Amino acid sequence: MDILGWLWWAVVSVLGLLWWLLGLLWSVVWFLISGWVSTLLQIAILVALVFFLKYGWQRAPAELWRRGSAFGRFAWKWVRARETDATGTTREVVRERIRIVRVKEPGDVNVSTLMSLAMLAGLALLAAIR
């Protein structure tokens, strides 16, 4: 009878580990896409707010649905579209790579470098104050 208890414990342990790994995987995936979801939700709320202010609370849902479905059809057609030539058949697009070399002048400084220097200057001032 002890063997059945051990087998049950092994099965439950493996299933628990699999469940934990699935939760970890979902946490990583959600971490990666949560910024996009949050941004899209904020845009949707802003658009809904504009529609409710423009059309009123009774007419706004119908206008949102009508214009949203039109935009959805446009977006779906754009996603499914393929490039075609004049005869209407799809064609392969071959593009040349053009490399443009720009030589930096002695006074060229990008924003990232300026921000880093400003941070270092601020730290130096903070150290001088203390």
C-alpha cells in the first residue's frame, strides 16, 4: 500500500512542478506584453472618452462600433494585402542596401552623451556639497 502513496506523491509533485513552470512562463510572457496591453487600453479609453464627449452617452456606443468595425476591416485588409505588379500578380521585392557613411565632425555630440555628462556633473556637484 505504501507504493501507491509514493506513486501518488510522485505524480502530484510532477504535476505541481509543471503547474509552477507554466505559471512562471505565463508571468514572463505577461511581463513582455503588458506594456503593449496597457498602452492599447489607454488609447481605447481616450478614444471612447472623445466619442462620449462628442456624441453623448446614448449615441457614442453606436458610433464607436460603426467606426471601429470600419477601421477593423481596413486593418485586416492591410495585414492580408500583398504587393502586386501591374498585371495583378504578386511579385518579389528586391531591394538594394545603400550604405551611407557620415563622418562625425569634431563638435557633434548626441543627446545620450549630453545626458550622461549632465548626470556625472550632477553627481560631482552632489559630492562637492557633502
